[in-house]
Amino acid sequence: MIQWHRGHKKCYFTIVPTKLWEEFRSLPSFAYNPHIKSAHAYIKTKDTTLTFMWLRKAHYNVMCRTMKPFEANILAGRAKTVDAKHYAMYELDLMSSNYINTWSKFGINDI
């Protein structure tokens, strides 16, 4: 559970590899300055045209084409429908499995 609200954006939870989650949780604090700002700067050193917005849109696009619509909406922070809320509360294991299967279709098997 993340429960992070920034402006109009909401992040209720996310699905990430366990090792990455453990490293994130071990941080003593997490804030826009310096954490998010430095992540944006790092991305800019790799590709000046790439933004987190494009990464988010690409991720959502992949999810929409390979998962159920409400699963993609849950991952995008839009768990508004009854089925999405039910799924988010009671079937996270199934959604995690679907998420892994989704990326395996693109040759990404190390999630």
C-alpha cells in the first residue's frame, strides 16, 4: 500500500519486484526533493526526450492491451468501479500473476 496523493494523481498501491520494494522501504524518507527530482534528472542523462509521463503512458498502454480494463485502471490509480475496488481488495495475488504474465509476453521475465 502506498496511499500517495499528489495534486489530482493518486497512487493506492503498486506491483514491483520484491527486492526493489525492500530497498525502497529501507529509505529513511522519501520526498520530491531530492528523490523524485533526481530520478527525473537521471532519466534526462539517458535520453533527453524521455519523461516519466511517457513511461507511465507506455506502461498503461501495455496494461490495457494485455490485462482486464479494470486491472489497468487499478494500476493507473483509478480504482473507481465496483469490480475494480473488489479486485483491488481481494484479488491482488491474481492481479500480480496477470501482471507478470503481461510482461512475459514482451520478453521481460525477471519481475
